[in-house]
Amino acid sequence: MDTEHMQLYVTDMVKCRQNVAQASQQIVEALETVGFLYIENVDGFDFDQLFKACQWMFGQPQAVKDKITRNHWNPNNKNVLRGYFPVVPGEVSHKEGFDFTGTFNPNDPDIHPNNWMYEQSVWPDEDGTFPFKEFMMNCYNILTKTTMEILRLIAIGIGIPEHAFEGIFTKNPLTKMRLQHYPPWNGMHTKKATIEDGKILTMTDHTDTCFMTLLHTFHYEGLEVVNSQGQWQPIKSKPNCFIMNIGDVFSRLTNGRFKATRHRVLKINVDRYSVPFFVEPPFNGDIGINWINQYTGKGESHVPERYGPWYINQVKNVKKYTEYVVLPDLDV
């Protein structure tokens, strides 16, 4: 038995349909304790092609990246939130990334015209060697379907209506997918990145701000999670498998019943790729405290709160993520 890596539940998305009650309880137990689990056997997902997509994206000439670089790093572009962001010198978060989301109707009356959180995704020019946009949108659609299925299982597992969580995402969710590349440090890393025992970070200790995350790490190690004893423990990468974890939003909606667990990424001295899928409510989606009490009938009254303003404050002012601290203010 592997005693070094954290032991996680494994949820097989095909087998769970054969025993919904058992799968639901297993997922709930994982979320109440560790806050992380493996998700495998996702219908139609091609992990080999996903790796090729990462290599294609981050292997593009700088001129191609410049066209889709976010406005803060390229003032000639209009995209504020989505597209490409570069490695920022001197920061512990040593990565470049590409973010995209689904499509939005610009004429939707529920979307304020000045709300840059609903800007359309921008895409790199393709050279004919890889169908990047087509493939990535297919991945996005598969994972959207998969995460909604997981949310139904969780609802069943805690005894609330099956579609209670799913209903949060019915219109204009801000769910996004990201390709990440952690290049090796060229020369000396920033001193802030050195932690205990001489380890070096490439992503700081944090909890995810979103609702929940599906992450694929290919064959790369480096991801560590705080265990129940408060100690850092590595999570083993598994082929053709996602690592699922709970974000701050899901934790607060369940009054802390589900754990948003701290995690970080260590330097591993090679180019490292990973792909997170961040499940996010709509801008005006209700994420207020005591949300779950509407269904359980227990505890204090629910206090509504909009996701968008809360999220921007968290990533920009509270957690101060490198790629988000530069965001403009938004009052809509």
C-alpha cells in the first residue's frame, strides 16, 4: 500500500450509475472529510488529446499568444478576464495559462453590457496542426455534463432534492476551463517561493474560490494537500482520471459540511502541465450563507448574496491571485 500519498476515494462515473445510493454516500463522505477524491471513467474524454492541446497552446509563437493576452499585459487587447496570461517575474505563482468558457448571448437582459465577467472567450489563431478550439469546447461540454451529474449524486447523498445544486447553474454560469503550464525556473527562483525543508513552490497554499474543481495533472507530481492531521501530503497523479475538490462557495453553501481543503504545487524541475475545470455559478447566482437550510429546514435563515461581487473581492482583494489582482473594479 502507498503510504506516502494521500489515499482518496475513487468514483467511477460508469459504475456509480449502477448503484447510485452507494456512490452518493461515498462522494459525500469524501467531501466531509478530505475534500478531495478521484473521478474516473468520464464518458468520451480524451486525455491524450488534452495533453497535445497543452503542448500546442504553450508551444505557440509569442506573436500568437500576444493576440489573446489579457488587457493588463497587452493594452492593445480588450479581453480583461479570459485568454492568455504570462509567467509574472518575481511571483511565487510560476505559470502561464489560457482561460476560456462557454458562449454567452450578448442580448440577454440578465447580462449587464458592462459586465466583463461575461466577455466572450478569445482563441488563438490555429495553424492547421491541431483543432484546438473544437477540441477544447468538446472537453468543456463533456465536463459540464459530468459535473452536473456529480452534483445530482451529492444532492441525493445528503437527502435534498436531486436537482437542488444543479439548478444554480441553469442560466449563464461562469464555469471556466484553464490550461496551465508551469515552466522550470530559469535561474534563481524568488525567495518567497522557498518553504519548509527547502521545498520550492510554483503555486501558493490556497483553497479554490469557485464551487468545485475537476483537475487533471497528467503524469506529473507536485500537488500537495493538507490532511486531517494538518500536515502536507502529496496526491498521486492517476492516468485518465480527474482529481475533484470542493471550493469555498460549495463549502459555505453547506455551512462548512463540505471541506474546501488547502493545497499547493511544488517545483518538480520539468515542464509541468495541468488542466483545471472550475465550476462557477452565474454572476447573480445566490451563494449566501445558510443556503442549504432552505432544503433541510434546520438552522438560521438563508441570507442571499450574489456570486459575482463576492468572487471578485475574494480573488482580487482577499487572496490576491497573481492573474486576478490586476482586474479592474466592477459595479453592476
